[in-house]
Amino acid sequence: MFNALLLSKSESFSASVQSVDERQLPMGDVTVGVEWSTLNYKDGLAITNRSPVVRQWPMVAGIDGAGTVLESSHPDWRAGDKFILNGWGVGETHWGCLAEKARLKGDWLVPLPSAFTPRQAMAIGTAGYTAMLCLLALEKHGIGPASGEVLVTGATGGVGSVAVALLSKLGYQVVAVTGKPEQTDYLMRLGASSVMARSELSAPGKPLQRERWSGVIDALGSHTLVNALAQTRYGGVVAACGLAQGMDLPGSVAPFILRGVTLAGIDSVMAPLEQRRLAWDRLARDLDPGLLEQMLEEVPLSGAIAKAQALMAGQVRGRIVVRLGA
């Protein structure tokens, strides 16, 4: 038996921490002991039933996990190996990692970099790994520290916090967007050069606006993304990875055909293993582990449901790590 955050839906939805029989674990070629997990925006949506994230019921929540391999029939993994799991439909169509044990596919796992403990890896989690995928997209299109200001929206969230820390360490001039002015000091400690109020971007704006940003990392979508595009400089790049404001894109083609702006879509769930390894290698090299402690909050599995509710209410800053087991 092991403890897990189980989501059920029959006549009504329920989320609770329960003791689960190991015989209920799904198919997979690697059985792992999950030592740490985390709460991402998608986890919050699933645990609060705010969006149809979960595709099969019942479901163990948790799209991220880190810990130790217990048993394996996969050629690349042996008992005792340390792993990271991000995405692949885990917590949506396959039982997830907000549990003391999980059974996964070895092809989904990434070796834990020696630079990180499992706890630190989950302080990064899908949010931080996504932030690195966004940074890689900017670099791929030639945006470097000398290119000009980079805008980061949703900057006090998980993706935004890690993005600010990464960009600033690499020498970028970062403008952080937030709806929480009381968190200005926090963002400056992470390395933001200045902070912009979310209200400056969240309402409808003109199709083309004053050119400001060489690059943008956007986790919000909707009008914020449209305004960021309208303010991006000629040849700039906008990496879009989230929809916290909305899924809509109420804009025009003007930034693309008049300024040559690139809109790069960032998907972390099904990204190929080679790209994942590169992202985690770069995180090990370019992210200051000391900054992780400034952006994280730790809770036990028993506190994950309440913290997910707070996350969806906009009451969480940075990253949340969830402690499993002892």
C-alpha cells in the first residue's frame, strides 16, 4: 500500500489523499519511489476540477516526479537510478507522481543531473523546464543578452520565476510583468531589471505598438500575449507556453508580416527526449540553485490539495514542492 492524491469522478468530483494498493498501479516497465513532486498550473486545474485536464478516472494527480527507480525491465534503467519525470500525459491519462510510488515508462524518464537533488529538481519541475525550453527558443532565433530587453509575463508564477532567474544569470535585461506589486522585491532578487504592472498588457490594445522587446516569454496568452507581440521589435521572438489569462489570441497578423516577429509555441508535455535532456543539462549549468530556495515553498502530500486551491486563486508565488514519504 502507498499514499496517493486520488482524483475521482462519478456523480461528483472528489480529490483526496488515500491509501492505494500497489496492484492498482498501471502498466509500465519502471516502478519508482517518488520522493518529491510539485504543483504546476496544470496540476492545480486537475486537482480543483477547473478544467478537463484528466482524461481517465480515477486518476492519481501529479505531472512531475523525482526519486529512485525500484524495479525496471527497461534496458536504460536499473534499481537505484535517480530519475526526473515531466509530462507525457502523466496525471492526465496515466497515473501520476503525487504519490509515494508510480509505475511509468522508462522512455519517459530523464536522469537526475548530478547538480540537483530530487527536491531541487522538483523546485524546477515542469514550470522551470518549460522556462528553459522558452529560453532555448529565443537562442535558436538569435536572441542573446545584447539583443535588448526581454519581457517575462506571469513573472511570480513558476515558469516566470525560473525564467527571470535564468535570463538574468545569462546577462539578459529582464522586464518582469506581475499583477502583484508587493512582490517587486522578490522579482528584483531573482534578477529582474525592472517590473511592469500586468494591467499595462492585459486589456485590448492596438495591433502595432511601440517596439520594445527583443524577446518575450509569455505564460498568460490572450490580450497579454497579443500586446506583447505588438510591442516586440523587428525580428524579435515571442515564446508562448501558457494560457493563464485565456486560450484566445485576439490579435492581428501585423507583428508577423510588418515586423517579422516569430511566435514560437512551447510544448513541454510531449517534447522529445533529446530536447528534454538538453533542457535539463542547461538548467544544471545556468540556474543558480541558491535562487531556487528563494522561490519555493514545501508542503507534505496531505497539504497538496489546499495548496492547489491557493494556486488557482492566485495566492502562490514561485514554486511548490511536495514531499512524499518520510
